[in-house]
Amino acid sequence: MNTATLSAAPAQTADGIRTLWLRFILPLALISLLMSVTGVVGYRYLSEEIRRETHRTLAVIAEQKRQQIENSLHETRIDAESYFSADSRFESLYATWLAGGRGDGVRLERMREHLVEIARRRGWGGLAIVDAGLRPVLSIGGTDIGPLHALAADILARPRVELIDLHRDAAGEVQYGVLAPIGEPGAARGVVYLTWKASAALYPLVESWPVPTHTAETYLVRRDPAGVRFLTPLRHAPEPALALTRPLDAPALPAARAVEGQLGILENGRDYRGVPVLAYAAAVGGTPWLMLAEIDEREAYAGIRTMAWATALAMGLGLVLVYSGGYLLWRRDQERQELAALQAQRAAEARFRVMFEQAPLGVVLLDSESGRITEANRRFAEIVGRPVAELTGLDPARITHPEDVEAGLSELDRLRRGASTGYRLSKRYLRPDGSTVWASLTCAPVRVYSEPAPRYLVIVEDISARKEMEERLRQATATAEAANAAKSEFLAHMSHEIRTPMNAVLGLAQVLEREPLAANQRDMVERIRSAGQSLLTILNDVLDLSKIEAGQLRIEPRPFDLGVLLANVDSLMGQAARAKGLALHVDAPAPLEHALLGDGLRIEQVLFNLTANAIKFTERGEVTVRVRAHDCGAAALRLRVDILDTGIGIAPEALGRLFAPFAQADAGIARRFGGTGLGLSICKRLVELMDGEIGVDSRVGEGSLFWFEIPVTRVSADEIRRLAPRRHAQPRGPRLQGAHLLVVDDSAMNRDLVERALRLEGATATLAADGQQAVQLLRTRPDGFDAVLMDVQMPVMDGLSATRAIRGELGLGTLPIIVFTAGVREDQRAAARDAGADDVLPKPMDLDQMAELLAHWVTPRQASPTAPAPAPAETAAATPGDGFPAIPGIDRERAMQRLGGDASMFCSLLQMFAEDNARAVADARAELARGDRASAGRRLHTLASNAGFLCALDLMQAARALEDAVDRSEASAEALDAALSALETQVATLIADSLPWQAG
């Protein structure tokens, strides 16, 4: 066997860790802290010195340039005052020229030559002169004083030297200048405009930088209405002077901060490029200009970074030396500890080997790379039925059941990928003899100290016996559930099957009771009826129990009146109690202000059942029904109902099984009192379905107390109207007297039938053959109808599209629209309501049902005095079979009931059916041949509807089946053709058989 063993890495004891801290870690930490503090303090001091020196240099350069610009501007003012003041040479020439009437051309030329010479010597870019009347005198260098006439007039009035800011002249060149008076201050003879080219006079002063640099620059700015304008060329921008502006709401822009009043050193800014810069701002005296000197922070503080690297390098080297010495000391100490740990490891391996070999569970070590077994103990070998030597190096998948291999490999893959830290699963192993053994596996990675990769430790437990027990239990549970389901299904089915003939027996017994019978015959009929009623009660109990067990019985909360419910109990149960000589007391609570919301029918069922039981098992004395209502919140109540009797009582050992199905207190009760033992079980299930509780307290010979509690809710009158189910009034005479309806159907027979039925109810109708006609009628007469009866499938425009148009396009949101359709699926009804229909009437229609439904939605107008009264033939009920046709394929009794025995109406319908539908199948076949399935489906839908009105039920079902096949495109062409032929034969046969009656 492989001798590699599982062990943990040598662990530090508490004393060893304390020694390590005191001898190595703490001294090294203190030395590191001291060196770090020294380095940080030195770095902060030197970096601050570098920063101050950079600020001083920037401020000196900016102030020098500002002073130079101010000196230059001062010299221009002196030039203007010196060369154009009183007693100057030019002033004398100019005064003489003016005195001569401005006509001395020679003197004017001498003035020009004199000024040209001065401009050349003083570096003027040009000049222009106007006299005291602002008329031009002369101009040199293309200088134009015209745009400055207003300022020149002000200078004549208030003599002074005025600076003209940087601007572009007509040639696009940037220049600046001054306006100065000519002559004495109080008697100026004119104004001179001196200009200098900025590129020659100003830019050299601004752009020069006294020391080499890569990013530093100086420039002038001023405040403009649009923001801050850059006046001089920029080192890092291609825009010419005066072209670049930036908004004032840029707080990081040094130029914007300067024009807002911040002067001196400006830190943490970003220049016009968005680059972090260090700047200095100074105002140029006598001008709106501000001088800014900037340098990129990266270049300005390059010395700080260099110093930081040097400091870090020095500290790093020092720390390396310190930690190297500490490491050597620590390593020597570790070697001594490793020697001691090796001795402890050998002892641990010996202990592990004993546990590994003698463990009561199977233990396996797997290689994490290959997944093969590296070691296995004897118990695992016993579980899989193989020798230990054979297991070493074996892939576990080879001894695993094929159906369980995938799960094991999947878990191992997740373990390798780190998606899990371990897993548990149950699997089957295959023994050499072919048998299987179930095992529970727990697997987790473990670290072997001497190996780089982890191994997987697997603990294996034999669970074959437990699995066998679970399988037996599962089969038993499945068998019990199947038996229970079969029982419930059988009870429900048989209850319904037996209930149908029982209803007939009871009904016939009631009919016989009304016949003249002999006394003994009447007694037998009454016994038949009584026995049938008892049997029907038992069947109802069985049906309710089967519904509850199948989960098909639903609690339906509705508003109910507790007083009325208790009055019913008192009335019905009181008679039964008095028949046995008992007294029944109903102790009701004080009348409640509101009705209650709950399933009143089920509450009444429980109350009747418990009260009937109390009466049945009480021979003498009384039965009391006591009801109390307890508040549980703003609207919540809890009803407590107690039924007390003075009957035989119940033994304590029987109370536990009292509410079980088919159980009674003892076997003799069924023989003595009768019953199936289902009543109490049904009561318990119903109360629990209503989230309530039920119980019993009883003593033998002293009577019983049955009680139940259920939660209910108070409801207001408005909520009663909202929640209460709609109840239709019973018909008393014509129910739609004076109403006028719009009937929309593509079948003439259907329209005629509905019109006649409405006439019987006192209403009139306007007929439309499709949805488009209906929309047009409502557009011209929006208030002319009380309701619309709308077919769904019609040509031109179907009923749903027409309904949407009436609701949307015409805006008739309150006009009742009742859709009648042969579609009975819930999704078809939902589609009609989604389109805007108020209600749905299924085809074939029951005329009485149609009248009842319309009576709910229609508020008839006052009948017109001239409205036609129904014809006697339409209002008188026909005697069954009195002249009503009997035609094969038509349900005669149903047709008579639907048409009120009106044979003439039926004959008219027969004639219209023949006219409308003789070629219906042939037309549908032609439409299918053209590929127009929609039209063919509508035609078959109309045929089915017309057949339904005639009560030709077989023909209606055949047409509907064929319509569904066409709509779903499921049937082949051959099958469709065969179905169409069969349907065509049915139609032809019906028309031929009804031919004698079509003439009426």
C-alpha cells in the first residue's frame, strides 16, 4: 500500500507565536516605522522647499513681464505728450497749417515727413490725425481713426491720453495704440492716434521666458462679455491671438479665476488644454489686461517626484537590509522548529494510519488530477467486495453503476473547478458477482503536507438496507395514494350516476302525489318519496366528500345575512325537533349593522348537519343553537357557533375518530339511528376550508356540545351590490316593452328569428347584415337604439371589429352590446369582452334566456302608443304537437320550446334556411380551392349557426367540426373533401325532408 499519509502542516503553538512576535516581527516593525517616519518627514520638508522655490520663480517672471509692459505703455504716453503737446515742433507746423486755411500743401508734406521720421525712430506702427472738427488731416501706415471718432470727440472735450486696447485692423493684424490731444490741454487743436503692431512691440515682451522650459508660457487675457479672451499667442494652441475665449464658469481655468479677481499663485488649475498647471496672475496697470504665467504641474514638480523616487529607493534599500537580517534570524529559528515538527508529524502519521485502517466506515483517498484511488481501507473493500490491493490505482467509475457515473463525474468536475468545497451523494457500486450496493458518499479536498496538489477524501457508508426500506415505503405510499384517488373518483362518478335516476324517482313521486290516488297508494308514494329523499341526502354527502378529497370543492365568499340564515335553521330544523317532542332554541346575537362576507351556503350546510345530528341523537329534552360574533379588527369578525343537546353523549375513546369519514361513535349507532358517518367529516373539511376550527365536548348520557369557529368580514351596502351575484327577475309579461334594438347577423334566418322573438317581448328591431352596416347605422343614429345584438363571424366586417369601432371610433361607451356566437370556449368569450362587448349569448340561443339577458342590460323606453301589439299567434302558447312539423334531423321538442310552439315561424325559418344554405358547402369548397380559408370558415360558421336555430343539432355539430378543421389547417385535402361531401349530403337531405313544410 502507498505509505503517503494525510497530515496537517506544522502548527505554531501559542508560545511559539508569541516568541516570533517578540523576537522578529515587533523589532522589524519598529525599525520599519522609524525609517518610514524619517523618510516621510524628510520628503515633506524638501518637497515643500521645492514647491516654494517654484512659486517664487513663477511670480518673479510674471512680475518682471508685467513691469516691462507697464514701462512700455508709459513710454508711449510720454511720446504722445512730448511730440504733440504745445510748443512741440509738430504743433507749431500744425498750428501754422491750420492758420493758413488748411490749404498749404507744402507745409502739410513737411508735417508728414516729420512724423514719418519720428515713427521710424520711435517704432510706431502708424498714426492718424484729425482736427478739432474730427476731419482727417493725415494718416501714416494705413492707420484709420474713423471707428474712434466718438472717443476722439470726448478727448477734445476732456484732454487726456487714452489707451486703445488690442484689436485687429482692416488687414487683420493685431495692434494697439493711444489717442492723445494736439496742443495745449485747454485748447486742443486736434487728436492724434498712435498705433503699434502687437507682434513687434508687445508679443516679444510677453512670450519670452528667461529659463529653458518645455511647458511654461506667459500670456495676456482680459474679461469680455462672452467670457475670458486670450490676447496674445499661446504656446500650445494653434488659434491666433484674440481668437480663443473660454467661459467664466470654468472654476479650474486659471485665466477665468484671474479675471474674477484671484491674483498671485493659482494652484490646482487646468489650462485651456485641460492640463493640470501651476499659474501666477498679475494685473497690468493702466490696462484691462492680466498677465498670466503658467507651467505644467508635471514639469513644475518634477524635482519633487525625483526626490520621492530617491527617498523611496533609499528607504527600500534600508528595509531590504533590515528584513534580510531578520529573515536569516527567523530562518535559523524555523529550522529548529521544523525538526521538532517532523518528529510530531511522524507520530501523527502513525495515529492516522491506525484510524484509517480500523475506521467503521469506508475511507478512500482520490488523486485530484486523475480521479483514481490512491488509498482505500479494509471497510471500503468490504463494501465493494474487492481486495484492497486491487482498488489502488483504480478509477471509481469502473465499479460504479452506469446510471450513477455521470452524477459522480459532474461533482468531481465542480470540485476541480472550485465551484464547490465538497459534496454528498448516494450512488450504487457494482460488486464482482453482479450485485449492487447502495452507498452514501461525502467528499471534500484535503491537503497532504508533503504533496503540492490536494487529494480528495471520501467517506463511504453502506446504506443498502435503508434504501430497501425507503423503496418499500415509497411503493406503499404510491399504492395508498392511487387507491385513495381511485376511491374518490369512483365515489364522485357513482354519486352522479345514481343521482340522475334518483332525481327522476323523486320527480315522478311528486307528480304522482298530485294525482287522485287511493289511500294505500298515496301512502306508498309518500314512502317512496321519503326513502328517495333519504338516499339522495346520502348521495349528496358522498359527492361532497369526494369533491373535497379531490380538491374540487371551492369556498365562494358572498354577502349573507346571519339573521336570515338562523331563521332558516329555526324554521326547517324546528319542525323536525317538534316531530320528536324536542324543543329547539336558536340563541342569535344582537342584529349586526352590516351584512357578512363568507360562504353562507357552506356555513348553513355545516349548521344544518350539526343541528340535524343533535336532533337525531336526542330522545328527550332540547337542542340549543347559540351563535356569538367576536370582533377581530376593523372589519373582521369570528363567528362562534355552539350546538348543545341533551342526547346520548359520546364516549371519550370515540371522540378521536368522530370526524373521520364513515366513522361513528360505535357500531350500534348505524343500526339504531341510521346514517353513513360522513356528515361530521364533511363539516370538518368545510370548516377547515373556510380557515376555521371545529370540535366537540361530550359525556356519555349527559349530551354533547359541538362547536365551530370561522372568520367572516363585515361588508357595506355598496360592497353587497358589487359582490352579490346578478339575479334576473322572473318574466311577467313582455320584458322589453318599448325597446328598440339593432340586430346584426349575416344570416337572414337568424335575423328574422331574433326579430320575431323580440316582438314577443314587446320590442322592435332594425336589422343589419354585417358589421359595416351596423357601424354606419349607429353613425347616423347614435341615440336610436337601446342595445345591439352582434354576431361575431360575418363578411365585410366581423362582429369584434364592429364592436371596437362602436366603442372607439363612434365613442358609444355606454350602449349595451351583447355578442351572440356559436363559439363556446372561454378564450372566445374573453376575446368578445376585450373587444368591448358587455355580455355574451351562446348559439343556438334560448329565446327566454335572450330576453332575460336583455332585460338586465336594456332600460326600455316608454312604449309608443302606436307600437304594434304582438300578434295573437305569437303571444299564445301552442299546444305541444299541435301542427308543429316533425322533420328527421331536427329536435322537434327543443324547436317547439325555443319558438314557443309557433309553427308558422318555424316554417319561415325552414324556407330561409333552404334559400341561404343550399349552396353553402359548395361555396365553401370553392373558397378552399382558392386558398381562402378565412371565408370558408365564416361560411361554415354561419351554416352551423343557422342549423342551431332550427335545432338541427347533428348538422350544427358537423358544421362546427369542419369549421374547426379549416381554421386549424390540420386536416389533409382528401379528409376535408370527404367531410365537405358528407356535410353537403346532410344539408341536401334536410332541405329535401323539409320541402313540404317550406310553403307553410
